[in-house]
Amino acid sequence: MVILTGFVITAAFIVLIPDWRLALFALIVQYIVAAALLVELVPFQIAIVRALSGMLALLMLYLTLRQKSERLRRMLATQDNPATSPAQSAVFVVGLPFRLFALALVAVGVIGIASSLSFLGITTAVLFSGMWLMTAGILVAILSRDVLRLGMGILMFTCGFSILETATESSLLLFGLLNISDLLIALVIAHLGVLPVRSTFQRRHGESQ
């Protein structure tokens, strides 16, 4: 029950809270909770590898987000008229009430499916955890305007998928590929996350000249 509560709360933070620091902290907690769940399915060493790969992926996102924040701060500081400076773009395409409503619908749907579906002998808790993270990750990706928040949604999806994959298939090769994919996804998202700030700054700087 504690693990399920941890998944629900951390996913809700990522969907509802725009602040990237809180979202990253929630994702870190989510990987720790996922490792605690995987300990019940696989040896402890394998579960720790999953948590460590997630932490490395989040470290890439953290460094990129901090760099992006610093660049935005410097851009605003160099503007002659701060009142007309471009503000940081919104993280989500919709407001908080719609995100809360969408998250509630996802929760109801996942609870209904997990409580009524028997899938390859997976327990209800494991099935709910995997499906919840996957659907919440898709929701974050759909509603995100910021590419870095989109990356968080993709990592949530892969975290949920790895739980279901580990519960149904004991292939270490696929497990290792999932860990590598997290690092590659974080690397690509981190690169793309810097591009909008750089291009916007160069375009506006060129116009001012």
C-alpha cells in the first residue's frame, strides 16, 4: 500500500506542479519506490541497477534544467526593457483544473482495469503500478509544452513498462536495454531542451541589432 501511494503522489506532482525542481524530486522518489517494488520480483542487485540508471538519467535532466534557468536569467538581465522581455514559456498546454480532471480520469481507468484484469499471473499491485506509471507518463507527454517535462513523461512511461516487463519476463538482456534506453532518452531530451533557449536568444539578439 505504501508503494502504491508513493507512485500516485509522485505522478500527481509531476502532472500538476509546474516547478521543475519539485517534479525532478518526485521522479527521484518514484525511481526509489520502483526499486523497492522490483526487490519483490528480482534480486536486490538488479533492482538497484534500475534505480541507479534512473538517477543518472535524472542527473542529465537536472543539469540541463539548471543551465536553461541560468540562461533565461541572463537573457532577462541583458534586456534593455525587462517589462517587455520574453517570459519563460508555460510548462503545460492546459491549466491546473484540466490536468487534475485528466489525472482523476486516468486513476479511475487504471483502478478499474487493474482490479478486473488478470494478466499473466501479475498481482493487482504490480499491474496497477506499471499501468499507472505508463498512463501517467503518456498524460504528461501529451499535456507538456516544455520538452524537458516531456522527457519526464517518457521516463515515467519506461519506468512503468520496466515494472510490467520484469514481472512477466526474466530476460536480463531486455532489462539492460531498458536501462540503456533511459540514459539515451535523457541524453536526447537534455540536448533538445537547450535548443529553444539558444535559438530564441540568438533570434532576438539579431533583431535588436
